[in-house]
Amino acid sequence: MAFYHRLGQIPRKRHTQFRQPDGSLYLEQLVGTLGFHGVSSLLYHKHPPTEIRTVGQPEPFAPKLLKDRPLEPAHLRTLAQTTTGGDYLQARQTMLGNADVTLSICNPTERRMDYYYKNALADEVIFVHEGRGELWSQLGKVQFEPGDYVIIPRTIIHQLHFEAGPVRLLIIESFSPVETCRRYRNHFGQLLEHSPYCERDIRPPHELVTDDERESGEYVVKIKKDGLLHTLTYGHSPFDVVGWDGYFYPYATSIHDFEPITGRLHQPPPVHQHFEGHNFVICSFVPRLFDYHPLSVPAPYNHSNVDSDEVLYYVAGNFMSRKGVDLASFTWHPSGIPHGPHPGTVEASIGKKETHELAVMVDTFRPLYLTEAALPYVDGRYPMSWQPGFVPDPPRSADMMD
């Protein structure tokens, strides 16, 4: 999120002497994207951030994409999967992906990570479906709760700390910087008046995490890069930052703060756009008034995904154009075949004034592929669910029922 923020102690000028109480210099670290042309932040460490003690053997950490499956829409029912593993990394199961983006479920059972983590090549967008806690990073703490998007730029070393209770996350991994929508920003980067959200809805880090427990020791940092998980041990905690400033930092914003754009007639999916990356967008479907033309049809029209794949992740409420979907379901409609509302839902939508649905949509501009990990969740009857008289399996969550 490109607006200036600062925390802790920093000198008045960049790249000038800034000394610790013992007279030694604090160590600068510039962290940013696109070489020296993208957004960046300047961090001040107590210890060198380069002090590697050991390097471990890398482990495979990439999903297996299935590129030879039939061309068909898919419904993935993940609601019954209340846990998917131990900690935040172990619990990830990637459902769909391509060279630009991956979508994973993550329902960890462990509350804290006993190591540090960073993604060296991708930004990570965590949508918090269930659970509360804090993101701890070199740049400070960010609190999160259900409905929050937590955006973690690449290279930021962090941990996730969860409160007691179930945790259900959707993780969108982007191999390009995740940004707010260009059409909602002026050339200075400020969000404009017609934007469905503004800077007041953005929550940057609010408190530094400065680790003073040990002056030296062994601090494990796991780094994801090129489909491998690398383990490096450092001599000092990466949370030794006493201050920073800049435009590059993790932040949270809530789907509940997204203000819907409505009209007299049905509005196309771009009005729901929340974020964008290279070759994909992230949209938020939120409670809103339906179209108010006297002859309007609130349900979406059939459309062909000529240039994009469309994925919907269902969060809450009653999604008007679908039957038989659960909370935590994915529906995926690939490019190459048309899709639209289920039989009966168009007529049923006429006359309705509003919807209370909540969903996250990802549209990609290159084909997505199911993963091997997604196969146990596939609803094999879904591709035929537009036939007249088809009766889908009932949803397993009562508030998603038509």
C-alpha cells in the first residue's frame, strides 16, 4: 500500500550516522521491489541482517499442478476440513495455481511459529475466514480478525500468532506485487473519492517487535523460493529493528470496509475489484442493494470467460446465483466454456432488494490448474449442475441454503 509510514527511532537523514547507546552504528537495510524503482522501506537493525550461521538442505515446497484434466467447471468443498496440518506452513494446501498466482487453504492447529518465515518471490494475501491473532514482522505488529485481508510483501520476515479457537485461512500467493486498483488512484498514489475503500481502511504496523532476549544465538529463518523451502540460521533475531520508514510494509484491511458499487442495472464484476497483481485481480463480494431499475434482473447473466478463469471462495451468506455451495467452497469456471447462474436462480432473483453474501473472487488472465491436493475436495456432480431438474447435494452449512 503506497502511502508513507514510520515506526520507532530513525535519523533525520537517510544514510547518515545513527548510533546505538554503546556508540556502535545501527545497520541500515533497504527493502523494496523492482530494483530501486519500486516502493521501499529503510530499516535500522541492531545487528547485521546478513550474519548467516548455517545453511540447511532445501525441501520441496511446491504444489503439483494437474495440466491434463478435462475442461470443466469445478466445485471444491473444503468446509469439512477443519484442520490441514500443524503450523502456518505445514497446514497449507494449494488448490489452484499457475505461474502468476496460487490459491491455498490453511487451517493450522498450532498457535505460534517457532521460526521465522519469508517468501522470497511472492507477495502473500491472507484472507482470514476464521480466527484472530497478530502478524509479527520486522516492521511491527498487525492485528487481524475474521474478514481481514493481511497483505505481506515479499521478503518481509514474519510470524503469525493465533488466538485460541478455529483458524481458517485463504492464502493467495502473487508472483508480482499486490496493489490497490489503478483506476482508484491518482498519479500521486492517493485513493480517489470514487474508490470503494480509502487509506482510513488500511491498518499498517502499529507497534515494533524488538527482540532483546538474547544478544546472539541461533534464529531459524525459512525462506520459500522457486518451489523449495530453504532453512538459514542467523546469529541474531531478525526482529532487532529499532525503527523504519517508507512505503513497503505489511498491512491489513477488512472486507467489511469495502463499500459496494451498485447501479440501476446489473454491474459487471470489475466493480467488486479490491486488489490487482500481474495477470490477475482479487474482488470482494459484500452485502449490497440490488439493481433498482423496475425491470432489472439482479442475477448475473451468462458469460464466456474468453480471457480469464474465475474462482469464487464463499465466506458467508446466501450467494444468489449458486445452489448447493458451502461456506469455504471454491467454484472454478475456466476459460473456454461459458458459465452463469444455476437453473431457477435468475427468476428467483427478480424483485429481491438486497443480498448479504460475502465472497472472495480471483480472476486470472492465464489458465489455472487444479492441484493434486485439491482432488479429495472435488464435487464430481458440479459440471452437470446446470441441467434442468438437477438436484445438487445440499450445502453442509445452513446459512448457505437457498
